[in-house]
Amino acid sequence: MGEFTDEPGPAVYAPEEEEKPTSYDTDVEGVTSSSVVNHKGADYPNFSVDKDSFYQNMQDGRRRLRFKSGTDAQKYMAGTKYKRAFYINYTDDNGTNYQRKIK
């Protein structure tokens, strides 16, 4: 018969690790977001933007949000005709993550 040892054996009942996708499809064709935010039971796309785009849109007196041409956030806004909510996030050099809901 076998002996008991302290060596770890294969994990028979260990759950398999789920791979998280690196991009998520949105409701606009051809546009993907970097993550999804679940807020009050609804999923909203979350786009990563650069520092200038994140803070430029927070100025007083800004009537329309503007993102750089060709970015996923700009394509999503144009594809939804500026009527659907989404999130943008920015991570600074210290690793602090800032997030903002648009619309």
C-alpha cells in the first residue's frame, strides 16, 4: 500500500482558471472596450483613455465631450449618436485608477 507523504500531489478538484478576455465587444459594430462596468444590473463599456482626453473633458464650460479621432471612445459615441452611457478610465504613473461615467 502507499505511504502518506507531505509532498503536494496533483490538484484533483481544483477549479480551472478562467481566462478573462482582453477586449469586450460593444453594441456598436467594430468597436471594442478594454473592460466592462456593471452598474445597477446593467453592463456599460469602459474605455481606457490618455491623460489629456480624461482631464480635457472635465473643464468648466465644455458643452460637448471630445475624444481623439479614431479612438474606440470616439467611435462608440458616434455609433450610438451620443445617446448611450459608457465609462472612461485613466491610470496615472503611480498606478491610481480614475474612472468617470459619460452621459
